[in-house]
Amino acid sequence: MLLLIFIVQNDRVAGTSYLGVHGHIPLGVAPLPTAIFGVILVVLCGTATIIQLRIAAHHHRRAGARATPPRRKGRRVRPATGTGLMRCR
């Protein structure tokens, strides 16, 4: 709603030039393409980061599955009830 009020109140025409494209658009509309490109850039960077983390986690899981140490026989350490601490029995 506030964005719409901003656009309606700033109706003066301004000359713009962006990536070699020249034109005249209302002053209130001029920041919109920049905001849209900024949102797209943030979404693309966030998506790339999530994909990298998923790939790293996948490789970590596969490496851990191949190199699991043999289980030791003997006493097991179990969590203490109610405290969240570990203790030997």
C-alpha cells in the first residue's frame, strides 16, 4: 500500500539509462526494476548456497558411510535420565 502511494505521488518524468537502454519513466516507477533485479539476485545466491550445502552434506554422508569404524565390544555409555548428561553404569 505504501509503495503504491509512493508511486502515485512521484509522477514527474525522469530520464533513465540502464544497460544501454534509454527512456523516460515516472520517478516513482524508476526504482522498481532495480528492486526486482535485487530480489532475483538474492534468490539466485541463496539457491546456490543451499545447493552447495546439500552437495557437501551428501558427500560427507557418503564418506562417513564408507569409513565407519568397527564397533567396540564392552560397556556402552548411555544418557542419564532427566539430566541430559552422559554417565557410565
